[in-house]
Amino acid sequence: MTLEEKINACIKESMLARDQKRLAALRAVKSEILLLKTKEAGHVITPQEEIAVLQRLVKQRKESASMYKEQNREDLCEEETFQQQVIEEFLPKQLSEDEIKTQLQAIISETGASSMKDMGKVMKVAQEKFAGSADNKLVSTIVKRLLG
């Protein structure tokens, strides 16, 4: 089942349950997927593109929520946080810091990286391996620690 099919099924469930908050979040995801599909004629969306779209939407929701929190708009902050949680349901399970560190150590030994000069090689392999299951900022921080 593709992401689009999963989203459509969840939209139907939310409509039947009359869950307007969840429905709004799901429709936002569907909208982004449709925009991605119609960007080029005959374009087939890859799972990596789907994950990238979901990650971007989650990041937008996090940024909006923090902005609303700073402005003491708890109602809007809660809405953004709720939408973020709904979108995260469709992302792969996020790895813990320890799991990332263990896998990065293996990548470093595979690539023969020994200093910060080799960080680019390690990050390239890591991004392919962790696609959607780890935050690149966290991966970068851990790589710096391991190579530094």
C-alpha cells in the first residue's frame, strides 16, 4: 500500500469518525503528495520523496508550534503539535541516539574515515542508510563527535 493509499484510507476513517482535527492534518499531507505528483507529467513518486515530504511537513509544524509558543498562543501551538503527531505516524520509526551511534561507527569503519576531512563520505552513506529514520542534524552531531 502506497503512502497516498494509506492517507486516503485514514481520511475516510476520520470523516466517518467526524474527527476534524485529524482530517485537516491528513488533507495537508494529501495536498503535498498531489503537488508532488503533478509537478512533472508522468512522475512516479519514490518512497524517498514521500519521506522527504513528510519530514518537511513535520519540520514546518515544529517551527510553527515553537513560534506560537513564543507568542503565548497555546491554542495554535497545540493544533500544530497535534498535526505534527499525525504526520509522524506515517514516518518510519525514529532511531535512538545509541542506535545511530552504533550504526555510524560501522559506517566509519567501512569507509575508512579517520578525521573530519572524511565527514562528507560518512554523511553521504549515513543519509542513504538512515533515510527518514534519523534526524540529519543529530547524525551530523554524532559524526562530528566520533571523528573529532
